[in-house]
Amino acid sequence: MDIRKETAAVLDAVLNLGARAASLTDDSPLLGSIPELDSMAVVAVITSLEEHFGFEVSDDDIDGSTFQTFGSLVGFVSSKLG
Amino acid sequence: MVRIEPRYLDAPGGRLFCLDVMPAGPARGYVFHLPAFAEEMNKSRRMVSLAARALADAGWHVFIVDPLGSGDSEGDFGDASLASWVTDAAWCRQQLPAADLPWVWWGLRSGALLASQASQQAGGDALLLWQPVSAGKLFLTQFLRMRLATESLAGGGAADTKPLRAMLDAGESLEVGGYMLSPAMARELELAELKPAAGLPLCWLEISAREEPELLPASRQRVDALRAAGHDVQASAHNGPMFWQSLEISEVPALVDASVAALASLSLAEAVDGVVA
């Protein structure tokens, strides 16, 4: 499974990123840079990641750095998939 | 021509609003809908109605019953329980004289949990599942998070549902998105799992945002597990928006078509064709 591609697909589905989804790199900033990504959307992304990959995000799993960049989010997903 | 008739059912727990969506001719079987939870149920009414009409067109008698405490049925959401919803669904099945026709439980989202429980309690011939929730525990967490979503996550605060769970554990009801979640309902959700009656065939249909739709990785695992447990599972994904949560009411015609095709291909349907014809 291509975790990077799957994660981009989840972001695209929730945030409707369109072409921006294809151009995401590890360094692409997320929180604060993608206007659609407000607190409601963060919750929706977390929920969609859970349903997509089948893991459960506990309250302690996420901190400020998780949604910093696309790379940090992919790293988070990889760690959840173990 | 599909016939649609509203009526009330005097179920043990209270009066339930029921919409009968029926074929013009004799029915080949019954499909009983178990809806999604709270606001998801409202968002998905249009899709449920579209699919019910299409199924009736294909010869199925579809029941769309608002569970106690929801829609036009009696009672308050905060007093309802998953167990009472399942009991009412089972009661509906027992009211029918023609129990010889096939019976399909059609569950949407967390309604899939109810459908699987109903099949345990009242039998049935197949499950039609739309984007099934397979673990109530995760679903509860996600439901509680909605209450937190309006609070700022700026500064990276996690969506911490622990304080909410503590309130529920202490016996307090919580309002989430305009719905009162009782401690009892929360406990039921926490424990609910997708466990259909042994040997029941399943049609597992879901939505995919991809142009070439495929099952979610998590669903593939779940479907494999159900097959390993002896269920005949037809599973497929269809392109479209997540209509049960999208801001605008949306439609996924491909999901409607797939539902009709899935039920048509059930071997039980073939057996009944002979009887009806």
C-alpha cells in the first residue's frame, strides 16, 4: 500500500483539494497554509484516516506537529499502521 | 409503478412511522432499512428514498421505519436505545404473514450494526450494508469528536474525548450536534460490533472518492475476516460523495444501481422467482 498516495487521497476527499492534492510533497505545509483545514476539517481528516486505514486515533496520539506538513502526517499514518 | 404508502405501526415501544415502498406486482421479498445515526440519518434520507424506489421497481417491498425517538416516530432520541431499535425491527418482521418470502436487512453506516443484531435476533436471508460501521467504539469516538470540533484545535490540541466519556460514565447525557446522547446509548455503541447471524450472505457496498473506486484498506480486511467466518460476501466500491455527511444533500446513483444488482444476484432471489412467477 502506498501510504503517501492514500493519505493524499484522504486529504483530497475531505478538503476537496483537486490539483493541489497531486502536488503535495513532504515539505508541503498543512495547518495554517491550506485554508480549508480548520478545526472542523482536522476532525474530519482524523475520522477519515481512521475509516480509510482501519486504525483508531486515541486522544494522546496527535499533537501540534502532526498536521504541520504533509510529511509529518504521512509519518503519523505510517506509525499508526506499525 | 412503485407504490408508496405512509402509516404508523404500534410497536411495543411506541408508535413508529413507516414508509412502505412497494412494487406494483407481487413482492419477491422484503427489504427492511436500518438507518444511519442522528444527523447522518437526515443527510442520507434522499439516497435511502432513491434506493428504496429502485428496489421496489425491481420487485422488493421496502420498509423505511423511523426508529423510536427519530424522524416522525414517537419518543425522544435521548430515551432510545440500540436494543430497543433492534427489538422494534425484529417485531416488524414478526408482523408479516408472508414470512416465506426472503427478508433482507439493509443497514446504512451504524445501521449495519443494528442490521447484524437484528439478523441474530430475528433471522433473515441476507444483509445489504452501505458503508458499514464495523466497530461501535470507534464510531462513538468519532461522534463525540463532533462536539469538540467547534472548539479550536489551534495550538495542536488533540480532539480529546476523555472528559466527555467521563461525563457519560458519571451518568450524564451529552448533547452532540443537537442530539441527546444518553449514557446507556453510549455504552451500547461502545460494545456494538458487526456480527451477522452465522452463514448469512452479505452485500457490502461503499463509496470511494477515487475515479477508479476500490474498497478502503480497512474494509478489505474486514471483508476477508467475514469470508473467513463463513459468510458469502459480495463487496464493491462506487464513486461518489460521502452523502451521509456532506454539507449538501448529494446522490450516488451508482450505489443505488449496485444495490439492485447485488440483491438480484443473491441466490435466494432466484429461488423465489419461481414462486412468484
